[in-house]
Amino acid sequence: MKHSYWENEQWFKDINFAIIGSGIVGINCALRLREKHPKAKIVIFEKGYIPSGASTKNAGFACFGSPSEILNDFNSTSEDEVLS
Ligand SMILES: Cc1cc2nc3c(=O)[nH]c(=O)nc-3n(C[C@H](O)[C@H](O)[C@H](O)COP(=O)(O)OP(=O)(O)OC[C@H]3O[C@@H](n4cnc5c(N)ncnc54)[C@H](O)[C@@H]3O)c2cc1C
């Protein structure tokens, strides 16, 4: 793809952080970088014209680990930490 002069000047010049992929990880990475570097030029490159990975297809459950994982955590971590 050939980019115009304006696209090259505005979007692809003097990039401080380039993130590949606009899934939940890429977007969160961009947000954290913006907090730490308010003036940085942060660009996200996405191969699809919308985010095309798992983030827009998942079931929406917050996963806290299976009961067997949580029980195992009691062997190495205090009860307070496991419950929190
Ligand atoms: C059917 C399904 C159900 C799920 N259910 C759950 C759930 O209930 N709870 C849960 O916690 N997790 C769930 N998950 C897992 C969760 O969705 C993923 O772990 C999470 O979305 C991954 O995020 P990500 O940003 O790492 O990847 P993705 O969301 O896959 O993002 C990667 C992005 O990078 C882009 N990309 C790839 N290659 C390039 C390239 N070369 N150049 C530019 N862009 C590129 C892709 O197009 C995509 O937009 C599920 C996953 C699936 C598939």
C-alpha cells in the first residue's frame, strides 16, 4: 500500500511507541503508556479494519481460576491473599 504525503507525515513519523494489534492487550498497553508518557506518540497497528482477534469474540467471563487452582494456591500463599 502506498501512503500519501499527509499520512506519512501525520501517522508514521516520529513514533515513540508502536503497538501491534488492537485487541484487549494492545489497547491496555496503549492506555498504560499514555498514563506514563502523556506526550508520547503512540500508534496502534491493526491488520484488520476492525480488531480481528479473540477480544471481540470471547464470552465475556472474568476468569478467576478453577477450584483446583485456587485450592493449590493455599499451599503457597496465605488465606487472605488467596481470598483477595
Ligand atoms: C471463543 C472465545 C471465547 C473466549 N472467552 C473468554 C472469556 O469468557 N473470558 C476470558 O477471560 N477470555 C476469553 N477468551 C480469551 C480472550 O478473548 C483472549 O485471551 C484475549 O482476547 C486475547 O487478547 P489479545 O489482545 O492478546 O489478542 P487478540 O484479541 O487476538 O488481539 C490481537 C490483535 O492483533 C491483530 N494482529 C495480529 N497480527 C497482526 C499483525 N501482523 N499486524 C497487525 N495486527 C495484527 C489481530 O487482528 C487482533 O486484532 C476467549 C477466546 C475465544 C476465542
